[in-house]
Amino acid sequence: MRKLFPTNKACIFIRKNTTMSEKGEVDLTGAKLNTGVWLVKVPKYLAQQWAKATGRGEVGKLRISKKGNQGKPEVSFTLNEELTVIEGIEDKTVSAPREHPLTMQTVGGQTLAVFTEMSSDKIALEGVVVQRAECRPAVSESYMKLKRLQIEESSKPVRLSQQLAKAVTNNYKPVANHAYNMEYERKKKEEGKRARADKQHVLDMLFSAFEKHQYYNIKDLVDITKQPVIYLKEILRDIGIYNVKGTHKNTWELKPEYRHYQGEEKTDD
């Protein structure tokens, strides 16, 4: 009979064709020791109970009997009694089964190994998997009760409606209209108030502006002309060039045939 203790190492098993290059350095001391390990599948509740064992507390005992069916050894795991209490299911306390027989399986021609994460960039080989097994709980009254409560818990709806006796005052209250929505509506109304001026009048304002500066973004031109953005862009496409890259990205300038700048604002192409 062997006593089993929890470990604070994070172990993983990796198939033969899995790349390990992204993990960096690999400690292969375990390969020299030729250590054989078992890969055992356990129920979820059993793993959760093991995690409750503090420090290196004993979690149970493994019994290996050489006198099994057809000459094969019988293997079983007995959970420590203090770890059988399961809490948190419908505020009820149920007991986990203690006895867990192991169904032994062959590795099946696969090459599996167990590695331990030593750090973020280093892992160590713990050993090669020589035996696979599945740990199953022995059918008992406590196990059937546990399964029934687990099924009832999983079938509960995630969201529940609840009637409040009074208004909630210590939490966020619904807002009729958010600030960004109000700002959007304000801009939309302001845009709608801008009446389209005569095209020639808009052109005069644009030429006058471009005599002072060579580059403008669309926001500044809207402020100067007081025209709707869509209408203004239609006119700008006839007389201007929109810069999509370079030093003056996202700005407008006049086409070469329309350019006439004052003083130092004139630049050579």
C-alpha cells in the first residue's frame, strides 16, 4: 500500500510529435533515471478534493494486489476520510465516495512523457508514461447522491429573474440617454441646420482660405464655410486633392492649376 501526496508542481503530458522549442531549455535528468510514470484519469470532484489538501498532506492510499482476475494485479485508490466532504452544491453537504478502483490500460504504442514547468522558460522531464489507467468511483449510495445533485445543479438556468422589494440605491441606475449619444444628436442637429450655400460662394470661401494656408483638414474647412460635410466634400473633389499619406496626411490642398499662395506659404512640388 502506498500513500499519495499532492504536489505543487504543474505536470503535463505531451505527445511525441509535440514541439517543445517555444519552452526554451529542457532538463532531461529524468531521462537518465529512466523513470516510469502512470497517466491516470480521475473524476473532476476527486481532483478538486485533492487540491484542498494543504502542504504535503496525505490525500489517500493506493493499493496494488497481485492476485487479480486472470493473473492481472488489482489496483484501487482510497480517498482520505477528511477529504470526502463536498460543499457548495445547493448549500448542501454531500460525501464523496472513498473507494475508487482503477481500470488499467496499455499505452497503445504511443510515446507519452510527463514534464514539469520549472519556470516560464524551462521545463523538466519527469519520466515516460509506462501505464495508463482510469480511476472510477465505486457505485455507492453517496456517489449516486453526489451525481444526482451535480445533474440538478448543471440543469439550473444561468440567469434568474428576481422581484425586488425596494429600489436599489447603492448601485448604478439606468440612464435615459448617455453623454456620447447626446453629443452625437447635438452634432446631427447642428449639421441639419447648415443650409447649402451657392456653389460659387463656397468656392470663393475655399479659395480665400487656401490663399492663406496650403493644407486644411475637413473640420477646419467646415468651420470656415459653415457647410454640410457631404456637400463640402463634393466641391472639394473638383478643386482639391486629399492627402492619404505623408507629412500632411488626412488634409486637403488645391490642385496645381488652382494654387495661389501668399508669401512663404507657397511650396515647391
